[in-house]
Amino acid sequence: MLNPYFAFGVPAFLLLLYIIFEFVRFRATTHYLGFILLLISGFSTAFSSQVYQQYKLQPESLPYPVWLLWLPIIIGGLLVLINLIRGGRRLMEMVKK
């Protein structure tokens, strides 16, 4: 799990998938795309935290600096926060109507 291609390839692919769905969300009127973005960002954060937990179990087998493991966690966490704020705003708009 600490292989760099796996540890950073999966979050990079999920970020690319997130960007594609974000572009589709701007073009479409489908309401559930925001939830899909939340799922993608949440999975990216969870996966990256599992990689970090694996590092904690085997710190000697890390072939790259530890701070690189925090980048996908921070990016995923920020995307989760953004999507939660968007979802909260959408719910507040629905309640006001």
C-alpha cells in the first residue's frame, strides 16, 4: 500500500475524476452530482488516511518523504469541506422555498 504509484496514483485518479464531474456539474442541471463529488472526495480522504495508517505500521518501508502523504489527505479534506458547505447551502435554499 505504500508503493508510490498506488499511494499517489489512486488519489490522483480520484482528483481527475472529481475535476471531470465538477465540469459536468457546471454543464448539467442534475442535482445529485454534488453528492457524487462528496463521495469522490470522501473516498480520496479515506484512502489517503489508510495509506498514512499503513505508514504508521511500517515506517521503515517508506520510499518517499512522510509529508507527501499529507498532501492527498489535506486536498481531500478540503474538497469534503467544500462539498459539505455546498450541500448545506442547497438544503437551506430548499428549506426556504
